[in-house]
Amino acid sequence: METWISFLTEVGFPIAVTFYLLHRIEGKLNLLIESIHALPDKMRD
């Protein structure tokens, strides 16, 4: 049982932090992609 708890604390925390950061950055990446797609239209004007 102690092995599982040790495993979850050592591996579970970095996994949770990674998913949290990926979730936060996803919205910003989508905004960046939209801006890049709109760039040619803005350059023509």
C-alpha cells in the first residue's frame, strides 16, 4: 500500500501540474492561431 501512495505522490503531482498548464495554454494557443490566420487579411488592408 505504501508503494502505491509513494507512486501517486511522486508521479501524480507532476501529471496534474502538466494537465493544468496544458489546459491554461490551450486558449492562448487558439488565440495565437486565429491571429496568424487573420494576418494576411490585415496586411492587405
